Amino acid sequence: MICLVTDRRRLSTGEDAIDRLVELVAAAARAGIDLVQVRERDLDARALTALVARCVSAVRGTRTTVVVNDRADVALAAGAHGVHLRADSVGVPSARVLVGDAAIIGRSVHRPDEAAAVAQAGGVDYLIFGPLHQTQSKDAGHPVATLDELLETCRAAVGIPVLAIGGMTVERAADAARAGASGMAAIGLFVPPAGESADKHVQMIAAGLRRAFDTCEAVS
């Protein structure tokens, strides 16, 4: 499972940031990215709902699904496929009551015991674990997890897919897979360099990640 986490400010600091974000989401859908997590936490509910609705339209007709970071109300209003809960958010069972049985629910975890508790509570579709490396989305000096902790988290999750996050690259994806991760999530990895089209860049990254997860000797 490959997840694109959004941050429009990585794409543009101008008025075209929203449009460029929607274009990136559309490119991700064309490249077969499994999941898009809309994580624009500074937007108010109205602006975020409008953005999520555009993202849902951008992936329509593809296998890509859209979840909203921690805002079940926005997910419902915009017709998103589900919600991604922060580690300090409401419990998955409570969120399930709000979004319904058909919705996708993911959750961030930072330790194996958190993963075990979430798995025991039930109702979650996937977990995101990290950060595994220093990343622009976290303050300098923010603690990072180890591959051994990722391995223990995957074991504690008891069959729930665990995605690695935090400074992930195509080269680092194989290490995460060998530790038991079912996929990975990233922000900056999917941001196209200046002058390169979103389609070309995302397709290249997606192909590299699929090779990394398909060819490594993952831990059972």
C-alpha cells in the first residue's frame, strides 16, 4: 500500500497551491497510488471540505481512495472514503460510529504497544508508524523510530497493514518492507522537482516503491 500525504505548501506558496495539490492527487490516481491522506490542518472546515471534495472528484474512476486527517466531519461532508486519526485522537470504535462501517479508518502509532492496543480495540484498516527518519514535517531533533521498533509494531498489529513514514525514499522502502511493513506513506517524496511534471514524477516514484516492496524478502 502506497500513501501520499498532502502538504500544499511544499508545492507552492502562492494562490495556485490548492490547484497544484489537486493536480498532484490526480497524478497519484493515474499512477495507481492506493491512498491519499489530505493533511491540510491549517484550513478551516469550509475550505478543507471544498479541497477534499475536489480530491475525491480527481480520483473518481480509479482505485485510489481519499481519507481526511483527523476530521471525520469533513470526510463525511466531502464524500471522502474515510478518515486518518492522529495518535492522540478519538478511539477507532468511536470514529467508526461517526463514519460508518464502509469507511476506511487509519491511525498513526509511534510504539509497538500503541499498535497492540489499537489492534485489540478493532475496527482499524491500517496503521502508519514513524517517523523512521528526520523529516521536514517534524521539528529538528524530533525523535525517530528504529527498524527494530517497526518490526515489533508490525508484529503487534496482528495482521493489520502497517505503513512506514518519515523521511522515506525509494531506497529506504526495502528496509521497511524487510521489517514487515506493508507499504509506506510520504509527503516530500511525491513532490515533483521544479520543471518536472507531476505525472512523470509520481509514476517513477510509484514504480520504484512497488519494486522495493515486491522484490524484498519481507519478514513474516
